[in-house]
Amino acid sequence: MVTQPAPGKSTPDTTRRSEKSRRAIYDAALALVGEVGYPKTTIEGIAARAGVGKQTIYRWWSSKAEVLMEAFLDLAERSAQEAGQEAYGFPDTGDLAADLKAVLRATVDELRDPRFEVPSRALAAEGVVNEQLGRDLVAKLLEPSLQLYVDRLRSAQDAGDVRPDIDPRIALELFVSPLAQRWLQHTAPFDHTYTDTLVDYALYGLVPR
């Protein structure tokens, strides 16, 4: 026999409840790693901050690293949606320089956003001394983004805008690596002018034209 809900009472929406808990866990994980660092962030702490039982977290993830990785991906997707953009998209307008500048400018904006910057710095610092975490960060968070650069540079090669002998995986480091260094070490101003200049130097070289 199927039990019907009592008149005037609605059936609990478990999907909505699960999504609310998941969002609270994401927010708690990112907040904690920024406040106390990766080593001191625990499943128990995340659960307490999110207002859920730790078994709820273990039902969906096996470690705090998995929680944080997924929380970052979710944050990126939400931010892209808020900006009316496609998450993890790379423009291909036919103008390689313009496309690279647009993506790098967006990257600067993201890395200067406290929602990203605080937990990103905490994880990046821990990734230097924690080899496994560092590998996970590269594989799950960084590599998918780098692959977008590779794909765009290959498209430019097909169009004749980039030399065919160039290795896209090495070429992308001309943009990404200096940007990461300046952001991590605060060596100089970190802004759109800087990233635009990176693109110009990388594409057009340092010798007189």
C-alpha cells in the first residue's frame, strides 16, 4: 500500500535538501582552507561549519581533498554562470591575440576575487610540500584548463597563425607560468596590462619587427 501525504502537507524534497547540504559543504570547505590552511582543515571541521553530519560528507567524498577539488570546480562554474559565460570555455574568434588576452584578463579577475584567492593560495602553498596534493591539484584543476590553451593554439596552427613546429604544451607556459609566478610571489603589479603585455611578448617576440 502506498502511503499518501496528509492533506495540507507536502512530501519532503530530498533532492533539494541534498543540494542545499552539498552547497553548504562546498562553502565550508573553501572558507576553512582559507582561514586555517589545508593541514588543519578536516572533514569534521567542514561538517561542523556546514551544519551536517560527517557521514553526509563521507557518503559523497572519500577525503577532504576530493571535497575541495569539487568545491573549486563548482565555484568556477557558478562564477561563469553569473558572468553569463560558459565554464571552461576558450574563445576562438579567429584572433589569437585577442582570445588569449580575454582569457588571461578573466584569469586575473578570478585570482583577485577573494572567493578564489584565499583558498587558492592555501592549496597552492600546501601543494608545494605535499606532493600528492600537488599532483591532484594539477591533474584535476589545472590540467583541464591548460588543455584549453593547447586546443586553441592547435586551432591557430591549423589556421596558419602559429608556426606548425611549435609545441602548444610548451608555448602555453609563456602565458601561464609568468602569471602564476607573479600572483604567487607578489613580485610586481598583477593586472590586465601585465597579461596583455605577456601575450604581445610571447606572440611577437623581443627582437625588433
